[in-house]
Amino acid sequence: MQIKWLEDLIALAETRSFVRAATQRHVTHPAFGRRIKSLEEWAGVDLVLREGGPVTLTPAGETLLQHARQAVEALAAARTEILDQALPSQSVLTLATGRTLARTLAADWLWRIRAHTAGARVVVRTGSMAETLQRFERGDADFMLTYYHPAIAMRLQPSQYLQHTMAHDRLVPVSRASAGGKTLHRFSSSKPVPYLAYANTLALGQLVSDHLSNHAQAPRLEPILQCDSADALLEYVLKGLGVAWLPWSLAVGAHKEGKLAPLASKALEIAFEVRMVRTKRRLSPLAETLWEISAPG
């Protein structure tokens, strides 16, 4: 029996979908199905009711699910304890987050808490939203810093996790600007504007796609490029390749320098939150301190 099979069962119970669970676990749908089948063979009974519609666990599956959650959490706690013992003279803080947040809001947060992390080792691990969530749920990070919006909300059990809002941000459509502040590209009803899009695997990409597909005033866009890095899209906008919806925390510096400017009205902007998440189990003294001082209010 492999621990990842228990993590698969937890993902399946939370998403109630083999497809969504496979995506969350970063494997193909067939591979995920084989892993659940292997877990059933190990248990000796069916764990999932295969009757179509949302996935439902059998009574045996529900029982194993409870033990799986306890086992995964216990192993994460054991790993933290082992690391603490291995490095008794140095505290370790691990943060899992997205690549863009690591550069912007995570950097601001680390600067604010620098007095408390003096002498400690801080580890920042970045990846896509799915990768970050998977790393956090495995217990490989004390905190997860992530975007929050109803359209991209992650399924986290309130009984297991705590979270608070660290910042408010917004996605703003921007274009390269001239010295006079005039934008190179403009939205038009007669001609589509070249559009620089996020990869669909990114949370920001899902957020922009959902916003535009449901917005009555969505502009005409001609997708010419797709990228899995907001930082790269910023550079492409500055080169004049097209328009992109960028986090204002990322774009504001270039805006102050007069290199880019927002397009259209605020109706096309997308407000979202940045949240810090942690497990309810006791963390290291350093992590507990940082959680308390980072809480709003």
C-alpha cells in the first residue's frame, strides 16, 4: 500500500469526481483510476460506488477515508518533528505558493516578518495552483499563500484548515503605454485586440476565462499567445505584443514608470483575495508566531 493512494482517496472524496481528482493529483484520469483500484485490492473491498453521477464512497470507503486523513496528517506532523530534530539549532519555515505571488505579496510578507525569521531558514516552494495545493496537503509546507475567488475556490475542509486574508488585489487589463500615457492597444467593437492569455492550468487563467465568458461587456479579443507565467506576460505587454489581465500588484511598478496603462473601465477588472492557509494541527513555535502576527487586525 502506498501513501499516495490514501491521498488519492482523500482527493476523490473532496472533489466527488475522478476527473477533477486526477487533475488535482496531477495524474491522468486512467492512471488515477488504476491507483484507486489498487487501493481497493489492498483493502479487499469496494471503496467507491460506481453508479454514475457524483462519486460516492461505500461504507468501507468512508471508514478508510477517516483513517487516511489521520494517517496523512500524522505523517506530516512526524516529518515536521524529524526536521526539527535534524536541525535543532535552526528553525525552518516552509511556504508553498504560486510563482507570481512568490515575487509580489510573498516577498512583501517575508520583508515584514524578517525580524522574526532572523537565524531561521525560510524555504519558498512555487508551482501551479494544483501543485501548490498538493504540496501543502502532503504536509510539505507550514503555510500556503494562494489566490481566492469563488470561481477558483479550492476544496479545503474547514475542520482541518485555518485561513485568513492577507491582501486584496485585482486583475487589470493593461497595454503598453507611450510617454504621454496613451495605450498602444485599445478595445474596439470593430476590431479584436491582440490578447496575451494565461495557460488554463493557472488559477489566474481560469479566473480571467470565467470572467470574460460571463461578462456582458467583454471586449473582442484575438488570442495570439498563451503563457504559464504572469511575469512573462508582463514583459510581453511591455514589448507591445498585446493586452493581458495582470495582477495590479505585479503591474503597478511599470504603471508608475509610465510604461503601461489600464484599459477600459473598472467593470472589466477582477477583484480577488490572497489568503494564507495552515493546518489546524500545532505547528513549530516559529510558524505559530508568524501566524499570529500575520492575522488581520
